[in-house]
Amino acid sequence: MNQNIQKLYEIAQKPSRKIIGLMSGTSMDGLDVALCEYRGSGLDTKVKVLKFETVSFAEDVKIEIRKIFAKKEIDFQQLCV
């Protein structure tokens, strides 16, 4: 088995896991960061948000994001950077 997949499998087997989630919505105001604790698995999974914060984007970053959204086709490398 791939080492990365094996590591994820081992983490998933733990009774409690802390995971950081990242998201940027369509408002483009910043990056939402959530630290969550997951307990259990499957239908018995419980999630608790431990910490949440929005980190504002600098104006030059907002401009670059708007340029990407304005295009019909994009370069995925540019999108990820």
C-alpha cells in the first residue's frame, strides 16, 4: 500500500482526530480556517469546532483571484498557486 494512504488509514483508525479545514468562499474576502476534532466513525462521527478564524486576503491577492474567475479557461497550476 502507498505510504501516504497507509498513514491516512492509520490516522482514520484513531478514536479522535484533529483536522484543519481550509476554504475560501465566493466573497473572496479571505481564507476560512477551522480546527476541528472528530470522534468516532461512520454514522457515529461527532465533530467539534475547536477554533475558527478568517484570514483576510491582501488586496493584490484579491486582484489575482478576480483575474482567474474572469477567465473561461484557466491553468490549474496558476489556480493552485
